[in-house]
Amino acid sequence: MNSEDAAGQLRSAGLRVTAPRLAVLASLAEGAHLSVETIAQGARARLGSLSLQAVYDNLDVLAAAGLVRRFEPAGHPARFELRVGDNHHHLVCRVCTAVYDVDCVIGARPCLSPSDDHGFVIDEAEVTFWGICADCQARAIADVGGGAGSGARADVNADARANADAGTAGDAGADGSAPAGARPRRAVPSVRES
């Protein structure tokens, strides 16, 4: 996204065009599912200086205007992306926390409906699929190192638990509280050598 396109989007959304907003949008255009820290680094590279709070404030404004999507995997920091207005969900690796987009297979929004809507008019369903990505599975098998028939076993449960513990600790609030919506610990299947 070039700065003219970004400025046009800001104006169309009724927002002022500012250097920090342009820098945040340019940073987001460089990747998907970016953390606030990554966005801040990219924005600072363009502006020279920008506080983390200014990045948060701009992301909040951009998300409220529908220009940016905020995605919060349970127990992990928020991620942001420019892919908005469509009907997609996310896959998150329990080991490395990689995030992938998954298009809804059912169709128009919302692609899922609850069994009881409790009187709500449902306009969106956000689904997060959790698992272990192919790269982490391959690394776990390669780490076995014993070769076929050795009975060696790569257990990615320990890696997933360590990652979840580190992620939860790093995501604690300023007062040390657990992050909102932290997911309960669940067993992660082991990768076994065959």
C-alpha cells in the first residue's frame, strides 16, 4: 500500500491523515498478523520516533474505522492485519505461535450460527483453530535423531506448554494479572516417529 492509497483510505473513513497513521498502515502492509511491537518498529523506521502508546492509539482508531482488524489469540498478544471486511478465520500453532488465515468454507458472514442466538442479530463469527504447524511437527521429528525403529519419540507437548507459559507470562497486564480470555491448558498431541 503506497502513501496515497493509505491517505485515501483514511479520508474515506473520515480520519485525519497523519504521519503516525501512515507509518502504522505502511508497517501493516509489510506483513500479516503483526504484533504491536513489530508495527512500532516499522513505524519508527519511517518516522524516527514514535511511542508505543501512540501506536496503540492509532491501531485502536484504525480498527474502529474498519481499516485494520485486531485478532487476539487467547493467551497471546493482539495481532493486527489489513485483511478486513471478508469472512476469514485463523489457525494458530501452539508451539511457534505462527498464524495463518483460513477462509470460511461455508460462505457469507456469519459463516457459523450458534444453536441459540438469545435474541442477538449475529453479524460475525470469529473462529480460531489451534494445532501444531507442519514446520513444528517436522522439527519435532528431526529432533528425535534416533532414526527409524529406535523407539525415539518427539514430544511437542513440553514445547507447547513452555511456549504457552512464556506467552501468558509475557502477556500479563501492567498489574501482573492474567491476560483477558487466557485459554485453559489442554493436552497437545505428541508427534511420534513411525
